[in-house]
Amino acid sequence: MSTISTALRNFKEPTKEQITQNFFSLPSIPVVIGKDAAGIDEEVEKMDINAVLSLGVEGEEDSYAGKLYLMAPYLAFSSLDKKSVRFTIPLSTVRRVERLNARAGIYALSLALWHGGKIIVQLTSLRPTADLFCALLRDALKIELQRGRMKTVKGFVKTCYSEVLISGSAPTPSDEKDEISATEASESSYLGGLGLRFKFPGDPKKLREVSKIKLWTTYLKTHGRNLTLLRYPQCTRLVQVGLPNRLRGEMWETLSGSLFLRYSNPGLYEQLLEQNAGRTTTSTEDIEKDLHRSLPEYAGYQSEEGIGALRRVLQAYSFKNPELGYCQAMNILAAAILIYMSEEQAFWLLEVLCDRLLPGYYAPSMHGTLLDQRVFESLVQRCLPIIHDHFQVVDVQLSVASLPWFLSLFINSMPMIFAFRIVDCFFCMGPKVLFQVGLAILKINGEKLLQIQDDGGFLNLMRDYFASLGDSAHPHSTDPRARAITRFQELLLVSFREFSVITDDLILSERKRFRNEIIHSIETFSKRSAVRNLRSLGRFTKEQAGLIYDALYQAMCVIPPPPAQLPPPALIHEGLEEKPETRIQLRTFQYFLSEIATWARDEKIVSNGFQQRVDRDVAEHEFIDRLFFFWDTSCCGALSFQDLVSGLDGVMFNDLMENIEWFFNLHDKNKDGFLTKDEVLTVSESFLFIFRFEVGDAYLGAVSRFMTNAFEYGDALLDDVDHKEILEGDEPGTPLPLPSNQPYLNLATFRMVVLADEILESFFETDLSASFRLDPVAELELPTSSSGLLGEFWSTIATDNNKKMFNMFTDEIGKTIGKHQVIHRPSIGRYKNLEEPKARESLLTPGMRHSTSKSSLRSSPSSSSLRPSSPSQSLTVEVPSSTNLKGPVSAVGFSPMVQAANAALLARPAFTIDDSKDDEDDDDDDTEVADNDDQVMDEVDAFLEAHDSGLTDADKEVAKDLLNAEPVK
């Protein structure tokens, strides 16, 4: 089983709108904004405007210039430096909007928020722009009111610990323990994690929980909380100092934006678990294997309560995102998150982590992790060149140690109390924190790193360093304040001060630089894995199977197959559900076959005086559809990589007889070993499709002779007993019409008919197998970035539609000046002369030609019947006189291909030998002609009697003895 994904090639650089949404941590999932009177979804236009923000609080006189964004149902603001202040608040938390009565030229709004805070926004754009923004804001607020979102705020904020903290009823963490009883936990309405029951990691006294709670209480009272939090520089500094244990879960989801997902999708987590109860997939099996390996040192995961919560969160995410499912290292993150958050909170935070903050980290290919490892190596080379050069000399792989850092957010590398401090900064400042901390670790240990000689020494050094993060960074200093600084504090100081040059923009630019390199390496690895996982290569080598994979991958990039999905819960049966195998449908198969088979594509060499190009179109015909279902051995309506390899193996290595049998079986619909009359006609149409672009009449004549011989010989071999019945009232000898679905031609007869023609024999001997060609596929170009003025301009011009329009324009000019020429490239191209090869001798003996079974065709009540003629004549069709048809009778009942063949044969040039005129004996009657015929036949019989067998007398005597010989006992 192989899973082939083209998602990496479909990657597109985020647009400006998407970058803005990510900056404000807005949900990426579509949100229904509202409905008009007719019940149709109604949207409010997005808009941004220059503004100056200030808090309506005495003592807070600072004002910040920036931009105010209306992205319904959210309102966001960011200062010009993107650091001083920013906020993202749902419009449903806005209680009142008033325009302030300020002096002339000032357009100011006052926004009263749910938690009692007030924001004053001065719109500094032109008056019409400000009026438009206010009108859009008014419309968006009305929609939120109609949806009833204003009423949901009260119930939602009760789930946040900050509400309890500000109200003054929050329990104060003691110095000895930081846990609450089961009764207290049940009475509290706010959500919390396993730490409320099994303690939080670390000593509350050493972590200064009381001081942190006081600082955050002051900040949240002034600058809002949960849904209405305003992020000032003081917020970032408090996060760097560390979050209180009880507040940590809420702040993680607030800073990351998962709070908005939970707010917009109430009850979805429980619904997922309920709908998929009892479902077993490969992801759930992998989850079960890793449950007891997820932070086993924490007490909560030594009980069924913690294991059950972790199981439900991971399974719910695998059901919501079946394409990603579950990846190792997700269990470490989920286990760490659940210490501070409820199951629903952890579920939505995991969604944000995998989708936006760390895209591709936990995908099957782990392309996001590999890309960031390459970026990190580049940053080490730029910022720490001496260490990088030493690693190159001693062949130390930096990713050996750094890969676990990034995958687990340092949770699996250092003590949890320190790792959670880094996670705090990660959710507050973004993924750049991982690079800054990683560089700081290498710099602090720079002297020791220059002494290591292998990967083992590198890992041992990092292990010892992380174990000593709680020790003093300067134990021998005389200054007591210096001795109080721990190694972890030193690490944070170096990370955010010395490596502040590592910005989000720098990370994005480095990712763009190395993305193509990583994609190519992943595709190469995936190709090797897919070939290695094949159940059978057949007669192909691994290199040839790789060429088939390349053609399949290109077809999937051009015409992507539908995404693989798990079956609906109602259809689930007991047992393990494996990850769905990648399969292509008919349209993708048509493109794939056009890259493999010469006759499955229409290639035109177009010359118009300005350019000469080759246009390639994918051919569509019943023969290709028949081949698709012929290779679909599992009867699921789609083909896997294994199906394609096995199918091509069944035709590309065949000899003459095997190819004839393959072609016969392909058209034997019911697999009974016989072709019906309709299937014989289908065979001829398949021949005409394959030979449609061949030069001359050679192949066309071969198809005509095939049809003549097939029906003539098939009629001659019909059993009179089976197909002749005397009907009541009919004369004796009247045949019963042969049904259209009656077995008509077996494999042996079909083989004889094919071998009777030199061209068809040559086709099956060499040309059919040779028409399947495994040529190296041109390397696909990855989508380029369209950032910048020139990039956007070129991406707008160089589109496929514009190229087609340009080609059409040049073709029209070429037609006008008489230089337009189109040449179809033949699929076989063996016979290029216009003369028709000589037909071989007929298969039938004179006695067989007089078979009376041919009358069954002429008297058939079907829409058409065939009357075979000599091999050099065309096939005609007799139609019952009761039908009223326009046009030539010979065209009834056949496809346009057969009609074209008949028309082409009827239009053959006149030859002298075909002239039917007599010399001067036009007056002779029929009796004289008959007498002449009798004389000729008498002469022939006399000759045959004299030279009947060419045997000697002795040979004849031996033959007579053999006739009377007794059988051997």
C-alpha cells in the first residue's frame, strides 16, 4: 500500500490577506457571517483604515498610531511597529460604539467592550473613507446581533480562569501545594487541566506563583482578558517572566488564537467523539501504542484519567483531519498541553499548532520539520560560522539534536518547568522563538562544542547542559546577584537579546529559499518508498517502476485525484480501518496513459509562420475506458500504483500470441472466452482508434479485412444444430436469428483472423508493446513566489489562458497569410507509403464459403447485419425495409469510425483491373456464360484429378493401409 501526496507541489505563498489573518491569530476556517432576508449567506467587506489608538483610562495617556482592521466578525488593530500594541476582539464583545464630539477635523470612535474596558480610536483617513468604515462596522455589528452571538459571550467567558481571578474569588496557591480538591474542582466553572488534580510541575514557591498572579491580575484588570485582551509590550515581558500555572492554559489559547476557534465552534469536540465512537483506524492503533510513552514521569499519566483524556484528544483530532491523522511527537505535545488545559481547549490548540504555527511538522512527510532544520542550519552558518565549520569537519549532523527540540518544543529535551517557559514565549511571539533559543544553546556551549568529534559527544553535551539549567550561570562570581542568575535565565537573555535579529520575515524568506530543495528530497524518498512497498514488480526493474511512478505523479499534479477520506461513521464495520491507499480515477488515468502510450494522446505539430510548436491533447475513447476497468482488478472504480504496474506488466513484455490473447481478453466483457458480434465491432473500433493518425490506407484496409474475415469465418463455424430451428409455419431450413449477445468468436478463431493479415500480425508482434514507452518525465517546476511588484506582474501575464490566446492569435494570422499547417504525429508510423499491402489468402476453403449459416446474418432482426464480401471490398450493412433512414444504408448501426472506414474504402481510386465492362460480347446471354463457366470448371477438375495430391503411388498405398489399420491397444 502506498500513499502518494502532491500537497507539497500545490503549496502557494500566503497572500497579504492570509498574512494579516495569521498575524492577528484569526481562524483560517470559514465562518458564516450572516444571512439576509432570503436566507443567503451575507458577508461584510473587509477594510482597514489608518487610526490612532488610546485607552479610555485615567493614567494611561499613551497613544499609538497604526491600522484598524475590520475582518468580520473580528476587529483588530496593530501599531505601525507591530510591537507596541495590538488586539483582536470578536465584534460580539463590543457593547457600544459612539462617535465622540471632538473638535473640527477629528473623527473619533469610542468602543465599550464586554469587560468594561473602553477603547478610543481616532480615524485619521479622509472623511469619506472614515464614513465607509463606520458603515461597514455598523453592518457587521447588526449581523452579529441577528445571529445571537452577543448572548453567547456570557456563558463562554465563564470557562476562563481570568474571570474568577479578576472577581477576587480565585484560590490563592499555597507555598506547599498547588492542587484543589475534587469538590472544589467540580464547583469551579472555569476549565482547567490535569494539574488541578495531579499538581503542576515544579515548586510553587520557587516559581513565585503568588507574585506572578498579582502581576497578571493588575494587567488583566486594565487591558482586558480572554476575548478582549489588549497586547501591550508589558504583556510580552510578563510572558517571558513566566505564566502562572492556573492561568497558563487560558493564556496559551488566547495568545495563539485557538480561543476564537473554541468560541466559534461550540460542542464540536464532543460531537466528533460521539459520531466516531468505536471507530478503529491505523491512527487510533498508533495512538494506543504511544499513550503510555507520553510524559510517563508525570503522575497524571500514570492513571486512567490522564490516559483517557489524552486518548480522546488525539483521536478527535485524527477524525477531524484524517489526511494527517496522527504522527509521533503529537502525543508529547498533547500530553504537555493537557496538564494546563481541558480536553476541548487542548483539541483546538492542537489544531492551531498543526495547521498554522507549525505547518507540516506532523504531516506524514514531516516536510515542515525538515524545512525548518535546513533553515536552522543556514542560520547557524550565518550567525555561528566557527561552530558550523567545525561540525562540517567532524561530520556532526546538527539535526540529530535539533530535530527533537523543534518537534517537541523542547518539552522532551529539558525539564518541564523550563520547557513550559519556552512554550509560553512560543505562543506569544511565534515560531521564531525556536530558532532564537536553538542558536543561544549553541553559542552558550560554543567552546565545548568545538571539542566534540562525533554525534554521540554532541548529544551527551546537550543532555548535560539541559540537566543543569537550574544551576547558577556564574557560581564563582563574588556578586550575589550574578550568582542568583540561573543558566535558564542566561539562555533566555541570550536568545531574545543577542538573536533578536532573527525575525519572522527572515524565517519566511529562508523557508522560501530552501523549500524547493526539501520538496525534491522528500519526493525522491517517497518515490523509493512507493517502489519498495509494491507487492510485485512483475517483469519491471526498480528503475522502470520509478519511471511509471514519475508519470503517475505528474498526472496527479495535473489532474489531482479526490482526497482520500474515511468512510462515514454509519458504514463503519468492526475491524481495523487502514489509511486509504492513493488511487486515481478515470480522468487522471487518461492523462497518465497519454504519457505512457503513443496512441493515447493527440500530438499535433503546428506551424504558423511565427512559431512551430507541438500541442498535446489527452485522447478520449471507449478503448481507454475499457483499459481502465480492465486493470481495476479490485473493482473499486480507481487504480492504485500497484494496479498500474501490474497492468503495464501484462502488456509491455508480451510476444505475438500473448498480445493477441491480451487484446481478446480486454474486449471480452463477460470473460466467457468468446466475443459476441457487438464485441467484434468494438474490437474494430479500437483498431481504428489506435490507427487514426497513420499515413496511408494500409491500416484502414487491415481493419476492413479483419472485419470481413472475422464475420465470414465466424459465420462458417456456427453450429447448424444450435442456430437452426424450424419454426411453425416456416419453410424447412429457415435459420433462427442469432442474438447479439450470443458467443460468436473464440480466442483460437480470433487468433487465426489476426494472423491472416500481415499488418495486424506486425502490430501484435512488436508495435503494441512498443507503443507503451517508459521515457523519463521532464522534471516538474515548482510554483514560484509571486511576491514583489515584478513577480505579481509576471504571474498575472504568464498564465495558461494567456498562452492559449496567444497561440490562437498567431494561428489565425498564419491562416490569413497561408502558412498555417497542422500535422498529426502517427502513433505507430511503420507504414508511411500510400499503397495498400497485399492481402493474404482467405482463411476459408471453398466448401466453407458456401455455408448456409451466413443467412442468419442477413435475416437478423437487429438494427444492422453484416454481409461479408471479398477482402478488397468494403463492408455493407443490410437494414430491414421497414426502417426509414436517410443516408447510405451501409452507415447504419456503426460508429463514426466504421462509417469513415467504409467511406474511405468506397472512395478508392479506380483501377483498370476493376473495370466491369466487356469487350464486344455484351449480347451474350446467360446460358452461354454458364456454358463457358462449365467448360472452365471441367478443365480445372481434370487438372486436379491428374495432380490431386502430388503423392507417388507408393505414398498412396501407404495411405490406404493407414485407413484400414487397427488402433493400438
